[in-house]
Amino acid sequence: MDGTYKVPFARRGSVLDEHDIQALTEVVRSGEALSSGACRDRFEEKFRDYVGARYALSVTSGTVALEIAIRLLDLQPGDEVIATPQTYQATVQPLLAHQIKVRFCDIDPQSLNIDPTSLRSLITPRTRGVLLVHYGGYPAEMAEIMGIARRRGIPVIEDCAHALGARYHGRRPGALGDIGCFSFHTSKNITTLGEGGMITVNRETWARRIDRIRSNEVDGTYAPAGPLADRAPRVLPWMKYSEGVYQDSCRSVAGAGTNATMSEAAAAVGVVQLDKLPVLTARRRWIASRLDEVLEDFPGVRFHRTQPGLEHAQHLYTFFLPGGPDVRYNLVRALDERGVEVQLRYFPQHLLPEWRLRGHSIGECPVAERLWFSSHMNLPCHPGLTDDQVDYLIDALREALSTVAFPRTGALACPSST
Ligand SMILES: *Cc1c(COP(=O)(O)O)cnc(C)c1O
């Protein structure tokens, strides 16, 4: 279908309403500086408390959060990082900047998260980090994963871009591993005016370092008598720095930092959005339960339902079709013809050209490959949909399913799930 869909996949994942606009108006009218102010502090404190991590540091996107998290690993040429292939490009993209070996870890066929058994088999003496995602908002098997990683002192980065609102045995993603990375892109479960991100950590040295990296990595003040003066030649020996008047303009930097400061306007909206998160998550879960009801009439469909003790954030609605690639193709087309936008999330990362150029190939992650190519389905599921759109989606799904040659055998497309 061309143009606008009756039911868009995720154009607006999180909804901005009068409360967000009021917060925005207040900050704009306050006359305060619009960077590094009280709104950012408030958003970070609230976020830290919500997640249950000791530190939360806001940045400008989820991608930047991941870039900074990966920098904390201090990767050297020849090091290895274990990463999930079933994720959005931004999870693994920052690894392309390092001369390292990436080992893609196969996934669990139920959760689509990294499989602890595969993880264990990929660890070598050069492993310096594990990069996982809580796919679609389904929390990864963190107890087992952290058990494996802790024994070897390997840091675990959680990509929590989908996981805001999820729960793992009473705890929140972002406080389960060593570094949590969140996205507040417009399609995500909350948004800070379209773009934004957050990093959560417990380790104080990391929190300090993240703060330096996100603010141009300023690490001190140039002083002619300080340690830097001994290492760097004096440029203008006749200038007197010692009075202190120049100090503010003479900051030195420790390395290639960046400016990833979240604006006050974005942070002000973030505070309001976080308050609304339970309502937004409930709406996602309600849409998911309505989709479940339709699919329950089709035997052989497998659901992306969490185990007891886990709560799904329902960033994505996922299910698995029996019958192979043609059934999947026909269903996507039948939905598209009815104005329902389907985006299949995600093509296995190790098979994208950038990774194949680095030697990755088919067969590396058999479960991830088999599921994606034969049975993986996603449907629109977000609070941007009105009640009418949800009703339309439900009818369109039922109709579309009835048009495809649906095997009523109950056979699953993925043998490893039996
Ligand atoms: C959205 C997303 C990101 C990137 O976040 P941005 O804020 O868009 O940069 C990273 N990982 C996953 C899994 C995502 O879905």
C-alpha cells in the first residue's frame, strides 16, 4: 500500500498531550537557561528511582547511550564482544568503530533474547563485554546471563530501548546488568520530544566518566603549575594564568568527548512522560490482549508471552506463524492491502552487508535465522492508535488470516521450541 496507512506500525509510539504541553510551556517561559538545568536533574532522579539504579544520565538518543556504554569497555584491537543478532541496527552499530571481533549469540526461540547456553559457548579469554536487548519488551534471562558474566568479570550492557515498563522478578531492566541504555525516540514507550536517551549504571566511576564524555570530556582546568603544564609546552609563556581569571576558558579535555546534553525542554517532557508510563504500558498490553484473542482461534500460532515473574513492556507485538515463509508473506500482504502497516523487526544483524563484509554468514545463529525467515510476525501495538483504529486492526487481522492458506495442523515452524 502507498501513502498513509489506516493503522500505522509505530509512527507515534508515545502520546504527547496537554500535560506535556503545559510542562513545555512552563520551561520555555521560565527564563532559565535551556540546558543543564533543574529539569534534567529532576528527570534523571525520577528515572534512576524508577529503574532502581544508582545513577541515571540523560543523553540525546539511545544510539548515543549505546556508543558511550561501549566506550566504557575500553576495547582494544583483538578484543571480543558477544552481541544479539535479533535487534535494531543501533544496538551493534557502535561496535563497527572498534577493531574487535563480534560474536553473534543465538537467541531463545520463545523470548527472542540471547540464549544463555549459546552465550556460555561463545566466551573466550578475549571476551570484554556482552551486548543484549530485551526484545520487544520481553526481559532477557538475566539471572543466568549475569551468573555467566559475573564469574568471568565480563560487563553486560542491556539495550533497554524496548524495555521501559517491563519487569523481571520484581526488578527493572536497566538495573539488572552493568550498564542500561534507553531510547526516548518518538516510537518508543515514552518520548522526550522525539529524540532522547538515558544511561543507567551503579558504578560511580562509570557515572563520572559518562558525565564527562557527554559534556565534551572536560577533565580539569589548565593551570601552568599543574600536571598538564609539565607535559605540554607553554604556548604563551608571558601570559599569567595564575590569577584564576582565565580558568574558566582554559579547560582541558581528556579525549574525544561529545556533547550529548539533553535539552531542558526534552527533560521537562520526560518527567511528565515517566508519570504516564503505567497508563501507556497498560494501553499497549490491552491492545496486545485483543490481538491475542484473535490469534487464539488459529492453532499453531505461537505467542511471545512471558514466563511467570516477568512482565512484558509490549513495545512490540510479536507472534510466530506456522506454515513457512509463504504464509508469512501472504499475511503481510493481506494486511498491507487492508491498510495495516507491518514492519518485521528485525532482520538478523549478522546477515546485513556491514557484518557479512566482516566475515559473518548464514548458519551462525540458526534459531534467529529460521524464525525470522519463516515465521516471525509483528503487528502495530502502540498508544498512538485510537479505539477505532484498534477495532479496525482486529477485524483486518481476522480477515487477513482467513485469506491465507493457514495450516491447521498445529505444527510449529521452529523445531527448537518443541
Ligand atoms: C530505537 C532503538 C535504539 C536506538 O535508539 P535511538 O534513540 O533511536 O537512537 C537502539 N536499540 C534498539 C533495540 C532500538 O529499538
